[in-house]
Amino acid sequence: MKIISTNIGERKEINWKGKQVATGIFKYSVDAPIFLDTEDVKGDVICNRENHGGILQAVYGYSLKHYDYFKELYPDLDLEMGIFGENLTIDDLDETSIHQGDTFKVGDTILEATVQRNPCWKLGVRFDDMKIVKQFWNTTFCGVYFKVVQTGFVKAGDVFEQINSCPENSTIADLYVAKRIAKEI
């Protein structure tokens, strides 16, 4: 696997049901290397620390291959890198084969897969279509949150190499499906 794009975002104020709300979901590809720190990506704004950032959700990775699926649903939308709110767009990140605890070497860093990303209404704002939230939930294309075990810089083109596997643990997709089922109850 390799990094296709590194993405960061600024704070953006949006009007949501008559209220001003801050969000950091508007992420865009950057040319310079980005620094993955223990609780976030330097230069990337996180407005909702309750659900994003922190030790277990410092970095969000999403697969470029998933873009193809959503491009069919949104053929007129420019699906630029970072549209899913990810910091790292990775060519072939497969949630069905990545287990909680698996570790990866990328650039100067070591990352550990921790949990799935659960979509919220802000993804709908980013797509300018609330249907995306349910469509996202109805796949296993959730992306992966990572803990930063070793901080450092990463850039587009860096190899994303698995260095440890934990097959005894649940896959990220299994965690996501369990969360979705629990949410439906």
C-alpha cells in the first residue's frame, strides 16, 4: 500500500438548522509532508474533540478504492482527496483485512489501527447531500483510525507497510458492522 494524498483542513463555520457550527471535515490535499503527532495531525483542525482526535483517533485513513463506489453514486460531484475527512488517502486500505492492533510503518511514523470511523451529519454537509450518511453506513468502507505509536512526517508516495498483524482481534469492518447494528437497535 502507499499514500496517495495527505490532507488537512481548517476550521469552517457552517449554518446547520439555523445554528452556526464549526467543522474540520473540509480537508484538502497538501503537497508538503504532514506531521503525525500523538493526538492529531499538526496543522489539521479538529473542532469536535469528543468524537475525533485524541490518542486512539489521531489519524484517519481512507482507501482510494472506496472513492470508485461513491463516484457511481455521485457522478457530478468532484470527489477530491480528503472529501471523506481523511488525513491519509491510501491506495488500497481494506477494513475487512485490517485488525484492531495491526501496526504499519509509513514515512517516519508507526501507526496502530484502533477503531472504525462512524459517519455523522457533517459528512452530509461535505457532500451537500445527507443521503451519503446512510449510504456510508451501509458499506464496510468506514476507513480506519490510527494511534500514532511513533510520531513523524509522512507524504504522498510513502509506502504504507504492515509490520505487525493481530489476527486474533476483530477487523475494523467487524467493529463497524457491530456499531451499525447496535445503532439500529
